[in-house]
Amino acid sequence: MIDNGRAHKTLTNTPLPNKAWLRAPATRALAAVTALAVAFGTIAPTTRTAQAQDAASGMRTIRDTEIEQLMRDYAQPILKVAGLAKQNVRVVVLNDRTFNAFVMDGRHIFINAGALFDAKTPNEVIGVLAHETGHMAGGHLARLREQLATAQTASVVAMLLGVGAMVAGARQGGGGGDVGAAAIMAPQSAIMRSLLAYVRTQEDQADHAGAKFLQETGQSPKGMVDLFKRLSNESLFNTRYIDPYMQSHPLPADRVAALEALARQSPYWDKKDPPELQLRHDMAKAKLAGFLEKPDTVARRYPLGDHSLPAQYARAISAYRYGDLRSSIAQIDALIAAQPSNPYFYELKGQAYLEGGRAAESIAPLRRAVALSRNAPLIQIMLGQALISSNDKAVAEEAVEMLKNSLIREPEAPDAYSQLAMAYGRKGDLAQADLASAQAAFTRGDLPTARQLATRAKTRLPIGSPAWVRADDIVNVKPTRN
């Protein structure tokens, strides 16, 4: 986990323990560390830069082909040298403006949009991803869970001993309550400190692993050091009076000093990011700004006097999102003229038309975006939506095929299933429409609705057909117990 040190939060927005936690019951202390373990442990720019909700985790994620491809290009060399290239690890961007990054399992690295905003160079983001990869490669989550299991057993024993002391004191008519409370809280404090010391060790190990991965891929560790140093300077006031033994991360100044001493040994310390990669990084930040920030904020960040491509990008996005479609299309056309082979400019033009109520005009640029992006599934989904929204029955079959193709690579995209249901409805295929609607509800986590629609689909489908079997699977799925 990367922590900005400013608010001292865990990855699940549960406050990290501070001195006040020493007065709390043992169960609260262990709950804080459990949250830490789980955390260690969808602006859909589609470009949909509309916001999506992860049904399983409740986290708001950002889905965008351009940004996701950039994150893959950042992460893949690191994952390869770490021995994780075949694990299909995905970098997920969260719609959160605070600086943070973390892992929760062996297949996802989560990074907040705020981290991308704060990072000045690709190398800084790559350093963050290298650190998180260090956690994954080191098996830290599994090991932390083992430590938690041991700590919870010790906690129960301590609580039972404390309760026994209180009962014994009460029978003797003495001050058993105070003795028992002390018997409970003293071991809990020791357990908490031990666990946090273990986590701090893992953070240090992840820093070292990240620096090693950067060197093995011929990349500079300077970005990671610069970013941590910047965050350290911002958090100096907050950390001045904290107890270093009650923190989940090494103190910022100590962490930066240790990391810099290690990183400066790299032969790639002064290596710069390629200009084309820096431009992609700046374009991704501009896209996030255009979709997530208000027009006045975008105008301050990218004033009219700034004629750079990222500035034009941010202003064009902001213009269409806040109702000035005509101006936005003119700006997007200027971007296309500057980079006629950039699929994301055509995607943006199609999205602007589509969300501006001009679906028929969105089809051509979206078709171009699909072709230039080599059939990126998120863009295919948007094209499918545009075809359906055009109310032209002649393109219903094309929409069906487009959406089915997108689902091969995005099998858990509820919007794709919803659009597919509408496309089948346009064709008059009610059985397949019911099945697609059931799959949409299922991927959103709405099991009752999914079962209801799947049951109806079964009555309309040939018994034993592949579609009938899929519907039957939904009807008979067992709810997950927490």
C-alpha cells in the first residue's frame, strides 16, 4: 500500500490506529488491523467517463480504454520481472482524488485517480506500481492474514483472562474491574504494536522490491523517490507528534531516506521517460481533469493560452460535458487533425454526439475508433449503444454482433448485457432479450431480478440449448454468504 501520510487512512477508509485507539476495546483494535489486511489483500471514461460501481467491493472505478492501456504499459515490464506476467494482473483506477494505491488479492492493483493527478511523470506512477507489485510478489497479503489469525487467537485468550480477573475481583469484593480491564488492554496494545511492526516491515520490503524491479527493467527509481519525498514534505506537520510504533507505514522522512540511499545506487537513476510516454501520461491526466473537474477548475488548470495537446483535450471534454456540444466538436476536430490516427479522439467525438442526443452522428466516429483501437471492447460497447439509440432496425443485427464480441473480453460488463438486451428487443427476439437482461442483473449483483428474468427466458428458449443452460445456471446459482 502507498499512503499519503496526510490523513492516515487505511485502504478501506477505516482510520488507522492512533493513540486514542489504546483506550478502545480489543475488538476495535483488531478490526482496524483486519481492515488493513483486507485492503492489502467502475468516470467510466468508456471512454466512458461515466462512473461505475463495483458490485462486489462497492468501490467506484474508472473504466477508460486509453487510461487502462497506459496502466498496462506501465505495469507489464514490472510484472514480468516479478514473475507475475501470467497472472493476468489488472491495474484498476478508482474514482478517488486522494493519493493512494494498494492490492487486495493476487490479480488487481488499485490506484486512485488522485495518484495519477499528483504524479508529474510516468516514472512516478511506475514507481508506485513497482511498490505494489513488491507486495504481490512477496506474498504479503497471505502472510499478513496468518499474522492476523495468530493475533486474533492471542486476543481471545487475553480477553478471557481479563474477564476472569474481573469476575474473581467481583467475588472478592475488590477492585477486580480495574485489574481485569488492565489485563485485557495491555496484551491488546502489545498485539497491535506487533502487527503494525510486521506491516511496516512489509512496506519496507515492498520499497526494496520495487527499486529492484525498476532496475531490472532499465527504469529509474528516481520517480518513486521524488514522489515519496513530495508526499513526505506535505505530511511533516501531521507526523510531528505521532507514535511511530502505532503506524502501518514507516515514518515518511525515514522511509524516503532509506529508499533514496538504495535508489541512488541504480545505474538508471538519471534516465528520463521517453517524450511520447510523457505525452500519454499528460493526456491521461487531462482526460481525468476534463471528466472529473468542473469547467472553472479545468479553465484554471488548462487556460486558453495553453495550446498543448493535453490542454486542448481537457477543454474539449469539459465543453461537451457542460452543454457546449458545438464548441466541443470543433475542438475535437482540431485534435483529430493533429493526430488523425488517435482512436481516442474519434471515441470522444462519438461519445459527445451520443450523449448530446445525436446518436446517428456518433456512429461513424465510433466505428473509426473501434477500427483504430483494434476492437477495444469498451469502445465496441459504446458503438453498440449508438447503433441501438439510432432507432434504425437495420443495424440491430450489427449491434448484437458488436456487443457479443465486446463481451468476449469484457464478460462482466453489465452495460454491455443491457445494451444487448435492447438490441435483441429491436429484433423481436424476446427470449435472448430476457437472457441478456438476466445476465446484466446478475453482473450487477441483483440476484432476485436475475433469477426472475432467467426463469422467464427459460420458458421461451429451447430446452437444453446453450442459452437455456445459461439461464438455468442463473436460476440455480447459490447466493454468496458473507
